Amino acid sequence: MPNCDMDAPLDAIAFLARSENRVRVLRTVAAETRTRQELREGLRVSRTTLGRVLNEFEDRGWVERTGEGYTTTPAADAILEAFVPLLETVEGIQNLGEAVEWLPPPARSVDLRHFRDATVTTPTPDNPAAPFDRGLELIRDAGRYRGLTSTAIPSYVQVLREGLVRDDLDFEGVIEGGFLETLRTEPERADPWYDFADTETAWVHHRPVPINMHVLDDLALLWLGEHDEEGLAVYGLLESDDPAVVSWAESLYEEYRTESELLDRSMLPGQ
């Protein structure tokens, strides 16, 4: 009979959490019944280590042996159901580092565990423009683009316009209405926007847009930073191909586009 009265709850959690091998073995057995040989080869752990871990789990009633191999018990499945999201959330926070403080407000609704494989590009002494260069590189290679922004970087707009004119970029974008005032004060920047208006590929949102993001094919890009009196102070660029993040970004874009007005030439300077 398993010993069910071994530890206080926190001790039981600590028992699992303080050993990466225990976590790996338990998650692997939970995913599919495995023999001891399959576990040893798949996880690349020693015979001694694996034997000790399996014995410990059997003593706690977390795994049991069947004719086909080792399988988890309902107790272990319940523990993993609560433990794994916490583990992945910590992994996400650790991966983001200080960038977790720079996420735009709408992105804070995303479960942080989905950022555990995200990449953050920040300025470096050798290249202060590294985030902007990285974003431009990714946009140049994209076949599909959806953008939701409060402003527009001229070099980005030019690349998007070129892709649209060449007809090798599926382009759509939503821009905050306040950006139109920028075009009125800097009319030399307006030319690409005439093309966007003529092709009906840009929309104007007449309320503040609290995020700057691009969705490229199956990749979401989020600008990271803090708002000051002059607008967004950019600290970095986050890129994620996690399906949950991309799906969230797509849905947010669609939400804003639905509430926006199609850009018309009459909104642009000189018209």
C-alpha cells in the first residue's frame, strides 16, 4: 500500500519541485505509459536515478506498474494539472526577465507561461536600434501582415508599401486616429498612406490604441516599453510564435479593426 501520510502539503510540493528529474519522469509517464527502458532511453537518465525516482513515486502512490509499464495515478494527474501551469508560468517570467514590466497593457491578459519561448530583442551598445532592425528584418520576410499601432515608423511603412505594390504581401493595418495629425504636420510622410487608402487596406481607430504590435504569418511582435510625456519609450521587441499568443494578437487586431473606420483619401493632407 502507498504511504499517503508522508508529508505536509508544502513538503510534497517541494519534493517534486526541487528535482528536475522527478518532474521530467512524472510528466513523461503522465503523457503515455512507458517501460523503465523507454523512460531511461527517452529521458537520458541513469538506471540508478530512474530507479530511485520511480520507487519514490510508487511509495507516494503517484505511479504504478502495469503489464505495459509505468502509469500515473489519479492523484499524480491532479498534482500535475495544478503544478505544470505554475512551473510554466515561472519559466515565462524568467524568460522575459525585466521585460515582464514592459508588456503593453492588453498583453498582460495573456497567460505568462505562453511567453516561456519568446525572444526579446533589446538595444545594445553596438546597436542601439537592434529592436527596430529586428522588426524590419522580420517584416521584409513576411507574406502576411496585420498591424495595430498608435504610430508608424517611416522605414516600416515604406517596406509595407513596397510589399503591397509588388503584390507579394497580404497587408492590413489599423492606426490610431491621432497619427493623422502627424501626417498633417509632416505631409512628406503621407504618400504611402494614399496607396493604403486606395487599396482599402488601412483602418483608422478614433480612440487611443494602447499597444503597438505586428502579426506576421504565424509570429506576433509586441513593442515593449513605458509611456512617458512624449509617448512610448521603446525598450525592446518581443517575438513569439506560441499559438496562444498569435491567436490572442489576431483576435485583438480583429476587435480593433471592427471598431475602426476605413482610411479614406479625404482624411489625408492635401485632399
